[in-house]
Amino acid sequence: PAVVQREAYERPKAKGVYALEVTTTFAIEPDPFSLQKNALTLNLGGKLVLARTGKVEAGAQHRVESVPGVVEGENEFYFDANHNDDMLQRSCAVRVRIFRDGEAVADHSLWSEPGTKLATTFSLKVAPADDVGKADPHGHAD
């Protein structure tokens, strides 16, 4: 059988300076039974961009400036956070926002079922800088 070679398509790095903001509705803390020391992690494209190791109160904003790896189009994230025992009977939520040059360009909220850990993959769409007026700040596809 013939081997078909395909050219690797590299998506263009998005223009501008990007920041991420993460806000949880629940207090986070490390899992006492896990070898993983992080209470909260956020990966972008498989690379760690945010980690918190200690206890953090509900509503705290976690901001990361000058985030590398943001591309035009879909950006895949993995979010993982451990809530404290007080939240076992409640749903938990997290809001993730992407800022380009100080302005919000994508926004997404995630919810857990009561009693479950909030750990999931999601994507946010970043429109090209030229399409600023056409961009959906909630990151929804057309």
C-alpha cells in the first residue's frame, strides 16, 4: 500500500496580547487522596497555563497575562478543579474568559452535576483581529 503524506497545517497564531480569566462559583482545594497537588488546572492545547495548589475561596478570579498558544479559530482547553466537601450536594460552575489587548473576545461557562468534580474539555473560538466587530464574545461558532 502507498503511504500518503499530508502537509501539516499550522494554524496562525492569533494577533494581539492574550489574557485568561477563570472564576469559580465554588471554593477549591486539593484532593487529599490524590497524588496531584493542584486544586485547579487549566490547559490550553495540552499545555498548562494556570495551576493553583492551595485552598481558594469561591468567586476568586484567577488571571493569567500574556498567554502563549492562543490561535485564530478554535482553542481547546482542559479544566480540572476539586471542590470542597461543602459542595457535594450542589452544582458547581466556572467561567473562562479570553481577553485580546484588554477586551473580552471569548467567554464560556461550565457546570457540573451535584456531587461531581468539574473536569472537562471545551473549546473557545477566537476570531481574527480583523473581525473584531463580527466576533461573538461568548466564543460560539457561526
